[in-house]
Amino acid sequence: MNLISWLLLALALVAAVLVVLSRLWPSPFARLLLAMERRACGLNSRWKRVGDMDWHYLDGGRGEPLVLLHGFNADAHHFPRLARFLRRDFRILAPDLPGFGLTRYADDPPFDIDAQAQRVINWLDALGIERCYLGGNSMGGYVAATVARIAPDRVKALWLLAPGGLQEAPYAELFQEVAAGRHNPLVVRNQADFERLVDMCFVKRPWMPRPIRQHLAEHAATGCERALAIFAALRFESPPLESFAGEITTPTLITWGDHDRVLHPDGLELLGSLMPNSRTQTMKATGHLPMLEHPRACADAWLAFRSDLPAGHQHPQQCSL
């Protein structure tokens, strides 16, 4: 055998070993793959003790801080692909919000939206961050908007990616199922639930290795009861976003996928009409997680929005991608 043949054989053996390891120990293998993605996107895994909570968060990049908050039953790993295109302009900070991801706490804290927002403010205090750009997707967008209401001086500009909390917008497919009394697709009980939820979140799934899908499904299933309690607190114990959106004068970019099956795209026009200093952006052929489905387009839109802030951010605009 020549050298090329030996190299091909060695590569085939390595691939076979990796496949076996991914089947035997999917969670450790998934954590390794997630760590590799973090590093490739310029982010590091960090911990910060705040009161009785151990916050896990991702941190990387340079420049002014841009804090990104994930959605329901997600974690900070929804943002590395976006961070890859923003890390040269911002210091990216993405926490695992309590109740999800790796952030730990001893007792069951309240999960209404005001309590969640205050915890984010306390975490920022512990990191010494007085002002930041603040973004969030879905539940994270609802939390981010609430932070801007509670502490407007802390937020330079706001980025809401298909935010939750609207009650007057039409129900998208997922919430139609909730309203009909069927199982809430956001609450994952097993692998089948996870795969169904992923399909609902995208027009076209980004590539995700099987060990990561299995690891995320198992992690979500272990927190199934907690997820139900958090969902109830958000839906029944929190003020709707419509009730305070008009109070938020922070410059805001609202981004929504036109094929969102989780939160209805009509929420974009509704929220934009309520927020006095907002710009709305429709992303074509995009689902509920635009920062994962089209990270470069998302990043470009935010960079363009930020660059416009000094001159004309008080004039809402509409655009489509």
C-alpha cells in the first residue's frame, strides 16, 4: 500500500472510532462537539456565582458588550453561530437563563417575567456591566424587553428576535395546539418530541450531529416538569408584552421570520406599532430561530442597525431580507 492508501485507511479507522464513541457515550461526545463549536466561534464557557445561583454563560469577542438571551427550553448555545459574525465588533455574553442549560440554583425561584429580568440585571451587576446592547429570542426577547422596561438606562439598544409575551397576536401552529389542550410542543418529554419541536422551529434545519440532538433531548426531558411550571409562570403570572411595549423608548430592532410556526409573524407588525422607537425586519423563508437558520444575515442586519443609531435611530423603518 502506498502512503495515500495508508492515510485513507487511518482516516476511515478514526471515523469508525468516532461513530462508536458517539453511540456509546452520546452526552460526553455531544459536550465535546459543543465545546469545539464554541471555540471555533470565539466563545469560552464561564461561570459566575450570583447570590444562590451559579450562572453558566458564554463569553468572547471584543468591543461593547452585546448580551444575548435564549428562548424557552434552549440555552446559550443558540448563539455561537451568530457570535462568529459579531465577535469583532462586540463582546458577546450569552447566559444559560435559570431553569435551562447549566445554570444551577438550590431552591425553586419564581419564573414570572419580572423575576427573570431582575435576575439578568443582578448577573450584569456581578459582571460589572453597567450598560450593554441587549438581545433575545422568543422567551429571551420577552425577558430582554422587560429588562429595558425595568432598567432603561442599562440598555443602549434592544434586539428582539421573534420575542414572546404577545397575547393579542394570532396563534401560530404551536400555540394552536396548546390552546386546543394538546401536548405543548415546547415541553420535550423524549427524542420524538425534540425532533418535532426542531422541525417546527425551522424552514430548513441547520446541520446538527445526532449525538447533540440526543443529548439536548435527554437534557430537556429531565427538566420536563420544571419547563411546564416556567411556561405557566410566563403565560399566566406575567404582564403581556403589549401592556408595556409602548413604555420602551430604547432604540429597538425587531426581527421575525416570515415562516415562524411558533410565534405568529403578525406579531412583528403589532409590536412595531406599539414600540415608538423601533425598526421592524422580516426575514424571508425563515422560522422561529433566525440566528441559527441565517446567522450571517441576522448579524449583518444588527450591524447595520447599530451603525444607524447615532444619526437616525428615532425614525422607525421597515425592511425585508
